[in-house]
Amino acid sequence: MKTKPELELADVKLIAAAAEAEALKNQWAVTIAIVDDGGHLLWLQRLDGAAAISAHIAPAKAHAAALGRRESKGYEDMINGGRTAFLSAPTMQGLLEGGVPVMKDGRCLGAVGVSGVKSNEDAQIARAGIAAIGL
């Protein structure tokens, strides 16, 4: 039987706090979502001023990153590159930059999805959160 690392509540809180700090430092109103390796929501935080739609987009970005075990930007690039058939993949939403997987020793522990500013800024916030747990 194998064992695998997983995100604990303490990890999730550290990620969320660091992501929030990065957003506030830049005065970015965003929603931050954190999911486990199956894409199940562990945390959702909508900062003051964030658009209501961002509360739907951030978890979708995190879900895509966790299930694909890669940044959601890869899907956006694939589709923009002409592989539009990928849009028919089952249960895949949030195929936009801003979802970043939490990886440790080649294993996906979950993902962080952010929505509310430019996509590269969303990803910057997500990475800042992940860095808080040393990954």
C-alpha cells in the first residue's frame, strides 16, 4: 500500500494568507480558491471588491490545475494554439491562466486558483501562496 502527502488545514491557511497578502500588496481584488488533488474545494476567499463571477472562475481554474497536474495556462495555450476540440473534454472548466498545481516530489497535492485581475497576475498570486509552504 502506498502513502501520499496531502494538504492539511494548516497548509491551506498558510497558502491562503500568503496569496491574500500578495493580492493586497498589489491592491488586487481577487477570489482565491484552494482545492485538493481531486479538485475538491478546500478554501474559497473573495476579497473586498472582487467581481462576483470570480468566485466561480477561481475554483474552476484550481480544479483544472489539480486534475491536469499542470498550470491551467497550458490548456489556454493549447486552445489558443488551435486545439479547440479540447473544449469538449468532460468536466473541464477554468481553462485560463491562474490555476497552479501544488506539487511535491512529483505528486500533485492540490491547486490554487485565482481570478479577478490579469491572468498572469492571478498566477502570480497563486504562486506566492504556494511558496508559503516551501513548494
